[in-house]
Amino acid sequence: MTKRTVQFSIYRYDPDKDERPYMQDISVELDSTDRKLLDALTKLKALDDGISYRRSCREGVCGSDAMNINGKNGLACLTDIDSLKQPIVLRPLPGLPVIRDLIVDMTQFFKQYHSIKPYLINNDPAPERERLQSPEDREELNGLYECILCACCSTSCPSFWWNPDKFVGPAGLLAAYRFLADTRDQATNERLDNLEDPYRLFRCHTIMNCVDVCPKGLNPTKAIGKIKEMMVKRAI
Amino acid sequence: MVNRIVVGAHYGLKDWIAQRATAVVMAVYTALIVAVILVARPADFEAWRAIFAHGFIKFASFLFALSLFYHAWIGMRDLWMDYIKPTGLRLALHVLTILALVGYAGWAASILWRL
């Protein structure tokens, strides 16, 4: 592919200078090697070094460059530029406070993640080498442990928009099930108690925006369904 | 009182199950009543009245109404929880919703058994 010019419309907001956010129209010439949206953002940053966004690994592992791309949350480093309709509209992840341009304050998101105790709880003395699992038990963790906490899912969820302080959100609930499903974990009851709440778990109304946007192809709705199934099993 | 975020009411599972169970009741009733109407083909008021005068249809209709009201309670409560932030106002709306739905249930019974 040869050189091409791509049109952008980017959400800009610098709370020190701007009274309110605005959309900046800007175009950039890309080389044939620029294939992902993040490549274009790097070029844009060279044009206007005020444009602010997070990035790190540039290969869909760190989860830093999540943003709202043409109305849908995704990772800039995994999105093909040529698959996008122009002008490409870039906005910060919805529902979280904006720090500057495409950078949002993730405090609320991580607070919810921490609230589900995202670590193995096992009170047995640690074995000499490692806690073993059968391959079948390990299989259950596939589709759960891969989450990179980019927040694409939780910030596309209306229930999280309305109650970010009370609803754990799809990312947190996927992580919660990751530990509920782990045969080495001993805190199943406490974890279920922690989630059995009209806000924390039952705000999920299964609209599946989370599944639609997950850049890693994970399914938080399915995990949430399994948590509810565990609760039913426990109660009925 | 300090303004801290408090969660952990430890309910919700029963409502979640009830929402599904009542939905099944409503779906089955809808299929049943459509079938009954298709078979009976009531042409006038008397024929309609005869359908609902039947004991089983009365029972099924009342069950449907109760399912609808319970289902509506969970749905309305969810709406208030999402959009109404002041606790006092939310509590008032919860109470009003319950009163209205209980009233509707009584009204449904009176309509069905007055026939």
C-alpha cells in the first residue's frame, strides 16, 4: 500500500487551558508500513505534540491504549486503520472522568477490580514447589485469565455508567469468576457472599456490550452467568 | 453521617430467579390464551365472558397477573436503582411502586371474580 492521507476528528480537552472539550479535525499522511491506529496516533503526535493518550506495549498486551474509536471501544494498537470509516472519530473511554484528551481516570475501574480480591486465597501451607491443578481444572481458566484490564468492556456497559461506584462491572466480574473457577482457591463462599448484592452483581442485565467490544475476544457475560449459576447451586 | 459508598445488601439472587420464573409463566399463559381464543373464536361479549368465567382460565389469568406484577416490581426497582440517586426519594418510589402493584393485583382479582 502506498502513502495515504487519513482524516481524524479527535476529542481534545486540557483542563488547564480549555473551558470545555472540543473535537479537533486533523489529517495525517501515513506510510505504507502504518497499519494500526496507534501508528497513526504516533504520526499525529509528531504533528501536534499536545495530543495526549496512553500507550505502552503497542501489541495488545498492556491494555493502555483503549479508547472509543468511531463510537466503539477498542485498543488503538489492534485496530486496522483501513477498516475504519473516515473521519476516524477518537474519544476517551465513556463514563470515566477525563484527565486530558484521550486519557481517563481509571481509579473507579481499578477500585472495583480490587474489591473482588483478584488473587488466590489459599490458607494451606505453601507446598515446596507449586499448587498443582489437573489439566481439566486448568482448562476452566481459559477465557478468563487473558483479561488485560483495558476497561473497554466496563466503560461500554450502561450499568457501569450509571453505578460505577457500586456495580463491579464486566471486567471485575470476569476476574471474580477467574478466582471462583480456580480449584486452588479456598474462598469460594466469601467471594459469592461479596458479590451477592443487587448492585455489585445483579446490575448486569445481560446486554452483552462487553462481549461486543472485548479486544481479547473474552466473554464477561458468560462468566457472570456462571457466577449466577454458582449462586443458584448454593441457594437452591 | 459520613457519606461512604456502602454495598453488600446480600439479596438479589431470589429476584433474579423470580424474574426468570415469572417470565416463563407469562410466556406460557400468552401461548395458552392465544390458543384458547383461536379455538373458541369469541364473536361477542358473552363469548369472551364465557372464556374467562371458566375456573381454570380465571386461575391462569390471575397467576399471569401476579407474575406480571412481580416481574414489573423487579424491573421498576431496577429503574429506580439506576436513575434515582437520593436514597429518600428512591425509598418513596419503591413504596409507591409496591402499593400500586399490590393495588393492581387486588383490582385484577376483583375483575376476574366479578365475572
